[in-house]
Amino acid sequence: MPLLPIILLIVIYLISTLGGPKIDLSVEVAVLICFVIALMCELIFKRKPAEMMVGAGNFFKGMSGAFDIVVLLVAATVFVAGLKGIGLITQLQTVMETSTTTGFVLPLILVLVTALIVILSGSGTALFYSMVPLMYPLAMAAGISALAISVPMGLAGNLLRAVSPVSAVIMIVAGSTKRSPMSIVKRTAVPMILGTVFMFVLSMILFL
């Protein structure tokens, strides 16, 4: 049952690709369809409507328990959208496109900007995805491989997310261990920062 939404989406995609009817099925709708199917299976095999309804209630309780995390992720996305709205991202793109610096300078700048945004917003992917269309033009302008930009940015975002006190993973761990987010960050900062430095050096050796 947990794999049923994925299977359904793959089947619909194959039907549409192979010349069948075009079916527009979103992930949300697929999950709700499979949820109803799971309830029907539960009712058929156990034949206890009361237990089935209790299980359905637990499903929605689990969703409500993750609401704080969803709000945090939405807030991080809004924060990055605000940075783009005030022109910071556009200005950064302009500076990089007109810069004459080459070598590791451009990847280093992007990693530092990524670190700043990730620590402030807690989102490790929002800035990276907003910069994806510019990876290749920036790399061409600097005369380096696009991998020398994209790999450090992507990995830095994911590593340094564990250093942000407002990231979802830190909030979850802090809530589970009954510790403050800053106490968790003090433990994760050293290995994550060292990992980012090692990753950057290795990326420059491999891709620059």
C-alpha cells in the first residue's frame, strides 16, 4: 500500500506516453485515491468499520503532527522568494555574469552565499533550485565546468542544513530530545562545516 501511489503515477505516465488517453494526475490526488483503496481493503479483510475509521483518524492525526514542519518549509521558501523579490538574487546573478574572476572564486562565492541563505532560512534546496537555470551560463562565463558550480552548491545546501537552528531536521531532533535547537547546532556545526570544506576541495580537484 505505501508503494501504491508511486505505482499508480508510473502506470498513468506510461499510459499517456505510449499513446493512450492523456490523464492529468497529481501526486496529491494519487495519494487520496490510494488512501480510499487502503480503507476499502481494510474494511474487506477485517470487516470492522469502527477499526477502519480509527485507522483513518490516525492517518489524519499523523498529518497534523507534521504541520509545524510544513509551515517551517513554507516559511523558508517565502524567505527565499522575498530575497528574489527585493532583487538580491538578480543582483548576484548580474555580478557573477559580468565578473572576470575564474577558477575556484565563483564556486566559492556561491557556496558562501548558499551557506548564508541555508543558515538563515533552514532550506537547503530553495536557493539551489532558483539558481539551476544559471548554472551553465555562469560556468561558461567563468570558463569552468558546470559541475564545479552545481555540485558544491547542492552538497553545501544539504550539509549546512544541519547547522541552521530553524531547519526542519534540527527542529525535529530538538523536539524529540527535548533540547534547544542551538544546543543541537553546537554538536553538528563542526562536522558539517568540516564536511563542507572537504567537499569543496574535493569538488575543485575533480571538476575544476
